[in-house]
Amino acid sequence: MNIKLVAFDMDGTFLNDHNTYNHERFGALLPRLRQRGIRVVAASGSQYQRLQTQFGHFQEQMDFVSQNGAVVHSGGQPIFVQAMRQAAVTQTLTTIDRQFQTEDIAEHLVVGVKSAYVDQNISQASYDQTHYYYDHLKRIPDLVGVTTERVQDQITSIGITFADHVDFKRAITGLRGQLPAELVGQTSGYQTELISDRGVNKASGLRQLQARFDIADDQLMTFGDNENDLSMLEMTPYGYAMANAVEHVKQRVQHQTTSNNAEGVLDVLSTLL
């Protein structure tokens, strides 16, 4: 085993259920990994700005795959952005607006490179819930009519979280069936569907770093718990599903570790060292 890059999902994987991690332990492991020539990557459906906040001064020693692979940062600089076509954005937002009642949606937003955007009429409770996952969040008039020109940003994904009373599987089956052919939805847990360009996923984001730093698939180690992690879990012989992962992810991944609350990622990295 000659691992050169480790990548982990955040919510349900690296982060515990209190939205934090063992800073002291990670702070001790990170420089040792880097000394061994191993790159450390946070690969999340969330925006880059949230990851910056979560890792603080550690971020200078890390790379980031955010928005499920649509945006990749290395050395503090964006090295890859896969934006959505405006026509596809408009069609998807119109479909969501027509297909679902307001009370069925707990969270709905458009995500760009600079910020995430919600409708100005969003309730304070929904805004607060969204802000929990998106540090840079702006209210804008008429989310359905958002354009890259209006927000002066590249739109990379659309997120929708359904209320607890909604049959999630039925809702996303109907939604996915009406998406433009160039787009795809990925489930990230917590009744949430993230929509982006087809072919954009955490594996495609990691490919950008692999090409940049000459890293082969069998030199990767990856960790995840949900559907949107499968692409990167299956791209290497060293993919690890968390003990708390959804069952079909566990069935498709070669290795398992303990849960996010038991520091399963850090346990494996300690063993690696």
C-alpha cells in the first residue's frame, strides 16, 4: 500500500453528530500525513467557505473538493469549477417550484462559487437551518428567476431538502425524472438532494487533484457514508464505509470502519501511519 491521498466526506463521516471533530487528534495526525507525502482532502457536498471555517488553520495543509465535486481548491486557490448552463438552472428551479408545495420543502437554495442563495421570502427558521451548512448565504428576490448575471457568480449546484413528512424516495424519483438530461441528482442524507452537472461527483473532483499531483487510483484512500460518496469510495481499492453508512453503501464498498461518532476516519489514518 502506497497511499498518496486520503479524502473524507464531512457530515456523517469525519464530523460527529455534534458537527465537530477531535481537533487535537487531527492536528497531530495531519503534519505526520503530510510528512509522508500524503495529501489530505475534505470532499463534501457543502460549499468551500464552510470547509474553511471548519478547518481553520488546518486548511493551509489541505485540499478541498466541495459541492460534490463541482469546485476544487488546492493551495487556497480554485483549480476547477464546473458551472451549470443557465437554461438547465432555470428549468430545474421552475420544475421544483411547480412540483412541490412550500410546506414540503425545508430548505431550497442555489449554490455558486462565491456564495449560496435563497429566496428573500424564506422563513427565519429555514434560513438559519440553511446557514448551518452554508456559511456564505444571501437572500435574493425570486430564487426561481436567478441568473448568473444577477448574482455575478457561477452557479454550480441546486439543493433541496424535504420536510420530514415528505416521502423522500418518491419525491426525488419524480424530480430526477424531470431534470434536464445534462443534470443529475445525488442524495447526501438528511432528506437532501443536490443537483449538478451529470458527471460531476466527488470522484471527478478528486480526478483533478490526481492529475495535478500524479496520483493513481490505488494510491487513494477514501471515506464516506452516503450515496454521494459512492463515486469516490468505488474508485479505489481502499474505500471505507462508516459503520453508520446507509446499507447499500456498505454493500458496495470493500472496507468498513467505526462510526463518525467513534472517530472511524481518524482510527484508520492512525493505523495507516
